[in-house]
Amino acid sequence: MLRQIDGRYAVSSMVLHDPHPASEHLIAFSTPLPLRSRLAVLAGKATSAVSRRLLLGRGAVIGGRVTLAVDPLVLTRLTAGRAVTVVSGTNGKTTTTLLLAEALGSTRTVSSTAGANMTAGLVTAAARPTEELVLEVDELFVARTMTTTRPTVLVLLNLSRDQLDRMVEVRRVADRWRAAIAEVTWNMTIVANADDPLVVWAVHRFPDVVWVAGGTRGRREAIQCPSCGQVAIVNAAGMWSCACGSARPSPNWTVDADHLHGPAFISPFNPSLPGEANRSNAAMAVAAAAARGVDRHAAISAVERVESVAGRYLTVPIAGRPVRMLLAKNPASWTEVLHLIDDDLRPIVICVNARGPDGRDTSWLWDVAFEGLAGRVVAACGERRWDLAMRLETAGIRCLVVQDPVDAVRAVAPAGSSVELVGTYSAFHDLLRRLHVRW
Ligand SMILES: [Zn+2]
């Protein structure tokens, strides 16, 4: 089924059902792929298709693993000579990746990762032959991915403490980013959050940076200057500066309550995704699309249309109650969620697991300002519901403890009443699968 067209390779059909349109099987890379890579891609696609058939998930990770097993160098080969954008940061990378893919997709073909941000997920995205490739990359894999894929654009959102057992000190992550950026020998533009001192510290020596005032994700603690370790001053407008001379760079793009301001450019800006953090993600996506030459108005229209990200923010019926699905995986994303649900008093179900993707150590719960839930009906569920219940109790929040999230939804609200559900990564995705919600 592999045939050569104009010096490029095409796969005409697949043996197994694949929901992607046939055009996606046209493997047209600027550098012809060696036989081993072609076979690796085919094996991966077949595996992904089987995984989807068996309803085991989207198949991106398992397919990518098979591809890598057949050809360990496949990612380098699949990305050679292509327009690659790498998106990383502790929070907002899945959302920003999706928004950027939509913005680029207004004028060209795009492949992107969908929440699968380790190497296997990147391989699956790269195996689709598109003009643009947008890769969400785990913070700890940025250096390696840069060496492998030589991105045209690097988008750096923020750095904050993630799950304690998997995240080394954030400063060390910034060090790794800084070292990797110092090694760049190809043409690359960095789109970086000027409001995050660690991002600025990693990036500021690089000659081609587009600065976006991307916000600090509601971070309340004092900002420590990454250059000298002193506490930096943050003024009312959110700008930071330090006695040592480090300061927030002047941004090329800023976003306010109604508008997006770019270089010699201002536009009304109304993303459908809720919350301030998503306004910032959307601004970063538009700035990155503009760096790739996409018309700014087209990019804005595209990001404004996105209403949910990998199931997040969807409202789904559970036991006869409309339930808004939210994901919170660390203290920074909880800050965003608390901000988002501030305006209503709907009952809230919190579902905490501690599997690999969630982080096995739940002590991060003690860094979440759950006091903000005072006055609401709250249920703790999931595999680590007792850890959560103890934390809530200490924060002065009385909660119901219910093992199963569907039972918890029933317990907190009568039929027909709206509920907010916040889950850690595995809890959130398990529930979507169980409800047969496709995204
Ligand atoms: Zn300083």
C-alpha cells in the first residue's frame, strides 16, 4: 500500500478502520523516509486503529510506542525540514496547543498532539503529513524535543510547581530550558510569557523573542527573582522588577478584559473558553500563529470558536444533572478553577486519584486554597478521597465522602440542578470514557 508520488511516499489505504480522512494517510515529507521509518509509521497507525476499535482510547500513545520500537530515530526523520511548533509550560499547554492548531488550520493543514505530550504522542502527531506540526511537550522533555525536531517556533507559557513526586525544582527546569535555548543553531522564534520571571530568565538572552503579557496564573506568593534570588517587586499592573536590574520585558502582545493588543494592532477578543487563564492561552496562540505568518484576524476568529479542550469545560448530563467538567492537576490549575467557579454556588464534586499521570503524592492538595469553597456543597470522591477530605476539613470545608463520582453527583444536587465536577487527570478521563463522551 506504499507507493511513491513525485518522489514522495503515499499510503493509499489502510487495512483497518481509521477515523481520520483518507487524505491524512498521504505521507508526504520533504525528506523521503527510509523504509524502516515507513514501516514504523504503518505499524503505529495499525496499532492505534486497533486500540480505537477496542475502545481503549485514542491510540496515540500505544501507536507512537510501536512506531518508536520499530524505528527509534523516527521522530527526527518525520520532522526534518517541517514547520514544527513546540508548546510547553506547567499549565495551559494542551489548551494552547489546540488553540494554535485551530489558528494555523485557518489557512493550512495542521497535525497536533492531543494531550499526549511524551515522545510516543509526538511521533503519532508527526506521522500525519501536514504543513504545520504543533507539539505539546512536557516541561522536562523540552530540551530533548528541541534537539530532535529543531522547532521553528517555541512557545513557553509558565513554570510552577507541579505534582511533587515528578517535578524537580522548577528552577532546575528553567535551567534546562535556558541551556537548550543557548544551543540553538537554527532559525527559531520564541513566543514567551513576559509575566513569568522563570520563563524570562530561561529565554531573555535569545535574539528572537516575541513577548506576551501572559499573566501569572493568579499566583499569590511573592515572585523570587531567578537571577539573584531576592524577592522581586510586583506592581499593581502585574509588572515585576528586581533590585538587581531584572524586570519584565516590554510585551509585544497584551490582553485585557475586552481586547488583544499586538504590534501596531488592536482587536476585540472574545474566546469562548472560560476564564482569565484561557484568555492568556488564546493570546499566546494568536501570537504564535502570527509568528508563523497567519493573518491575525483569522487567527483570532479561529481561537474564539474553540469551546472545549479534550473534554474540559464541556457540560455533560450525569444522572440527570448537567455537569460542567473541569480538570485540575496541581495548585496552579486549581487557582484557575477556583477563579472560574467563583461566580456561582453550584455544588462541586472533586475527584482525586493518584496514579502515574496524576502524580502519586497527593501532598500538593495542601497547597490549594480550598478555603475558597466555603459555603458550597462539596463532595470528595475518587481513589484518594480520604486525603482530599482531610485537606478540606482542615480548610474548614465540610464535605460528603462518596467513592464513585456518579453517586457523588447524585448526592450533591437534585435532578436537573447544575453541578461542577473537578477531577485529576486520570479521574477526569476515566469518567469521560465511562460516559462515552467523545472529544
Ligand atoms: Zn534579581
